Amino acid sequence: MTDDLGVPSGGGESARLNDDALLFEDVLLLLFQPESGTIAGENILFYVLGGAVLAELALTELVEVRKHGSFSNRVHAVDGASTSDEILESALSYIAEKPRNAQTVLAAVGPYLRQPVLDRLVERGDVSRKKGKTLGIFPSTKLTLASRRRAGLIGQVRAALIDGDTPVPRIAASIALISASGTLPQFYREIPWSGAVYTRAKAIEQGDWGASAAGDAVTRTMAAVVASSIAAAMNLPRG
């Protein structure tokens, strides 16, 4: 049986919300627009995914943000930090060379993320990719939703933005990055757009992740990395 988006409706998929998906994978899945088969915010996708990679490194305590002078921060690799994930290890190795500001990291890491992260979504069975030809001549690729995991993520985002629920750190980070990218209004069919939604999303961008976040050092670091990524993005062309 399938739902109105042609996604299998078996109950087993809902359990995948608690699987080992990484933040940057969930962010790209959220940005995927099932009706059109496109990804929202393609022109600035590199900084959104780059920010998600940095946030994942912070959440797993592999990087931290430290003050650099009076008015800036630097992202530092934690001594001896390593990871078996290829995407994370590539970013971590770059940061380990020397402390860098978030904009530098985004520019170096972000442009190469779209394809490998999309490949992971296909491999996980969350997105289906079918190659074909447009007008029978030009090569084309059609992307379709293939699991219920995105619906579960959207439900958590909606609960935070509309119902006022306190989001878990991964969802808070996803909301902050998507909101900063300017793509949140494109979700209006799933998350009705309003002034209240805008205000709540901006508060999450600014680090309002709930009382538990304020008391948790790892989550504070993660929020700081997301904030640094957002600040860096403000200096990037939107095209």
C-alpha cells in the first residue's frame, strides 16, 4: 500500500527515525521536495550541508568553537579526534590542519557534499533515483521519495514550529539551517507559513533550543557551530 506521494505506508519505516542517519543526511532529506522531485535552495545548498556537517562534528564532540580575538570565533578539532565516516573525516582532517572560521570551512567542504549525501539517501532507500532522457535525447535524473522517514522528520519540525514543542538538538539544528537558507516558506504545504512560524524559526536560529540545551555543553557547542555557519552564510551570494 502507498500514500498520496507514492511512498510505501508499511509501519516498519517509522522506526527508522531512530536509526543511525547523520544530521547532514536528514537535512538534505528534509530539503527534498517530493512533489517536484527537486531540492530546495540548490543555489546555497553547499553552506547548509556544510553547516550540518560541522554541527554533526560538534554533536559527536570532535570539534569545538573557541574565541579568537575579541570579535571572532574559530572551529578547532579536538585533540586525537577521528571518525570512521568518510564525509565527516574529510571535514575533520581539514579543520585539524589549523583552526579556521566557519566561512572558510563551509567554502572548502560544502561544495563537494551534495552528490555523496544524495547517494547515501538513495542507498538507504529514502530516495529513489531513476535515470532517463528528456525529449528522448538529453540525459535526465528523476528523484522520488521512497520511504516514510522524511514524513517523520517533517512531523518533528512542524511540532517545534507550530505546536511549540522543544525540539531535540538534531531537529533544532535542521530548523536553524533550513530557516537561515530562506527555504522554509517552500514547505508551506506541510508546515503552514505564518508570522509565528517565522518568529519561532528565527528564535531557533539564534540558539533558543530549550532549557536542556542551555545546560548541556555538547548541545551548546553544536548551537554555536550552527550559529557560526549561519553568520558565515550571510556573507555569501544568494544567486
